Amino acid sequence: MTFETIRYEVEDAIATITMHRPHRLNAFTYEMGDEIMAAFDAADADDAVKAIIVTGSPPAFCAGADLSTGVETFDMVAQTQHNGTFDPKDPKWRDRGGVLNLRIWNALKPVIAAINGASVGIGATMILPMDIRLASVDAKFAYPFARRGIIWDGCASWFLPRVVGISTAMDWGLTGRTFPAAEAFEAGLVARVLPAEDLMAEARDRARQIAERCSPVSLAMMRRMAWRMQGAAHPMEAHRLESIGILEAGMGDDAKEGVMSFLEKRPPEFPGKVSSDLPSGHPWWDEAGDNY
């Protein structure tokens, strides 16, 4: 598959998606969004891929939407030269950042963000459904939507309060101010801040631990269950899902290999494949799916 705005590489069971418009600080375009989703499709379909890293070509991660189209940047109707009345509930008008983030949220492989520079707007919302977020010490973040006369994108009004709490989400969202990696770490937006030269090595180390030591089927189920439980009204909902999941997993070959590799003090070789060995009702907890 040929990509124009990203780079996609697989090495040592790790897929790396690199946003690659360095001349525009990796500013986001619809084409880039489509290519990132296609890369996630490729990674999910490839049983050789056990983890995904998302980063940007230096010097930025993603500086937000490409504003080169001027006043029509956020006007999807004008961009499509649509005439007459339109139904805002028609799926074709869905926020493209939200479509992207729902795809990331639905990924079957763990996702690590290696935030190597400016992470602004959609660049700061696309990291929210990623599982582990690491940042370089010189990374900067901003949610400047109100300063551009628009509102949250990328389902951020759902994700951001769950990641950092409602008070911090309101501070960042309502001021639109830029804040440093240290503040992002203190608020829990990123798990660790590192020197720029160590960022990708740390991201690959995390990905390698996932790829070499964990069951891909277990990972797929656990990440999706944890995200969906963010909206649960009672821990009993988690108990029900975990009871079904651990019952099925406990009877499988991955559980046997996990126990025996531990007892025999050797690296595990899990036979389960995400493409074929997820439980028959998976995802049994997600009746809504992607319905708009």
C-alpha cells in the first residue's frame, strides 16, 4: 500500500505510523486521516503486528489542522460546494477527527503515542484514544478550538475528561492555551516525559514488552473492555464482562501457554491470533458499534 502523507513500517512485530508532512509540521488533512485509518486496518489485519506506535516526522508530532485553505478550513459544506439544504445528521458530515479517533479506539492492537513535538488541535485529540502516551521534553500541547471559533473534535468531549478529569479538561479547552510536557505529565495526559533522543527507544521498548510477553488476544480484549467500561454505571458491568471473558480465555491455549511458560521459565509463544481466535461474540459488550 502506498501512502503520501504518512509512513508505515513493520519491524520486530511493531507497526510504526509516522505522520509525514514535515514541511507543514505534519498538519492534518482529510487525506492524512484516511491514510492513518488505512494503516490501522493493515496493522489489525496482520497477525505479525503485536503493537502500534504513532509518531510524527520531526520537528513536530501534529500541529493541528492544515489551515492553508483559509476561511473554509473547517467549513465542510463549502469545501464540497454543497448547495441547498442539508441534513447535519447525515453520516457524510461526521467530524473527520472523530471518525479517526473512533477507529483508533476500536483498534485490536495496543497503541503507543510517541509525541515528539507540537501536539495541537486534532494532533492533541488523536492521542486520547491511544493506550500509552509518551512525550519528549520539548513537546507542547494545545486544544485551541474556541480560539478558532469551533468546538472540540475527535470525540474529545468524551475522551479528555476521562483521561485528565473534568477540571483540567475545562482549563485546557476553555482557555485554548498552550502547555508544556511537564504539565501534561502532571495531569496524567502522558505517562512519561523523556529527552527527545530517547523517546522512540522508550516507545519501542514498551512495544517490545507487549509484543514479546503478552497474548495478542488478551491484549485486544483488555484494551477494548477498559475503554468501554469508562461509561459503565456500576462495577457489576465490568464483573459480568470479565467473568465471561476470563471463562472463555481460561479454557484457551493462550492461558495454558501463559502458565507453562512461567513455570518453565521461558519466553511465551502464544498460539492465539487476533484475526481468528477472539471470542465468538466479540465484542459482545458493544451493541451500538459505529452506528451514527
